[in-house]
Amino acid sequence: MTALKTSAAELVARARARIEEVSTEDLIAMHGGPDVVIVDIRDIRERQRSGFIPGSVHAPRGMLEFWVDPASPYYREVFGQDKRYVLHCASGWRSALAVAALNDMGFAAAHLADGFTDWVAKGGPVGKD
């Protein structure tokens, strides 16, 4: 097996150094506000198993760039609003990489630095299907 040039942890660290991170406490305070869209990029099975932030939009990580791009046949109108977008995953790794990719596309977004796990630990509201 060939050694990797860059580890996944290094990719995340590089992304975090150049994107906006939102603390759990700040996102709890913003939750439900009319100018913020919370985007859950976790797998649907994670949402079903662990719950979700009420009012969040589910955008699977594998489709995110396509759903954000107005030129894509997969574009979703929710991403065309003049609002603040905050992405999250379970621990902040996938969302950091996702926000870096969206920022590279010219789409402004931030991410929940410590993820849904910290949201739950700090008493953020959780919905269940």
C-alpha cells in the first residue's frame, strides 16, 4: 500500500484554517432565526438513529455541491436564499471539508465546529422521526 501524501486529519485541519466556524452555543442561540439555514450533511441513517436539529435541511454530503449549484440539474431552491448557511455533521470533520468545497465554488457557508454530538451534549433541541 502506498503512503498517502496527506492524511484526512490534515485535510480537515487545512479546511478549518480557512473557513468560518460557529460554536455550538452560538448556533443554539441562532436556531430558529429567520436568517439562518442549518444544513445537516450526515447520512440519512445517522439522522434516523441520532435525531436531528429541528428545522434543519438534510443535504447528503454526496449531493451537496450539486444541490447548491444553480446550473446543476439537481439544484435545490433552499440554497438560493439570501440567508446564512451553517452546515453540520456528527463531529465537524465532514462539514469542514464540505464548507471548504462550497466556499471554493463561491457559496458562502460556515460550519458547526464541534458537530451534532456537541449540540446534543450542550442541550440543543433534537427532533426525531
